[in-house]
Amino acid sequence: MRHLPIILSPIPTRYHCPQCNGNGEINQEICPLCSGAKWVDISTATNWVLDMMESQGCDTSEINELRETTPDPLTLGLFLELLSRVNK
């Protein structure tokens, strides 16, 4: 059996803006989160996810604990994907 190399996707350092879904606009206004750039960095995306989780009723003490750590970028990407589907 041949060994196939595993090609991993690079870890993302920027994400489609979760507020405007990468459009740069919300209701024909410039998106306040990405300022129309359509992309956000990992810290902005992380804060958005944690704010969304808090607004959905997640435990504030757990959210604060997560704010003090850096999430795994792949986990963050999964959260962004799930939350963007919920917000549609």
C-alpha cells in the first residue's frame, strides 16, 4: 500500500466577517465589524464569537475564561460556520 502525503490546510489568520458574512455591508451600510473589508483577524473573530455566545445565554464566567485564552483556529472556524448558519 502506498503512503499518500497528508496535505493540511494552512491555519487561517483571517476569516470572512461573521457580522456581514463577508459582504462588507449590512442593509446597504458599511459593516461596523470589518469596516467594509469583508475580512477580520483572529482576535476580532474570537471576540465576535464570544459576544454571540454570551448574548445567547452562555455562562458569563465560562465566557470570561475563554476570553483569557486563545482558541484553536480550527475550532474558531467551526464556531463561525455554525453561528453564521444560525444567523441567516
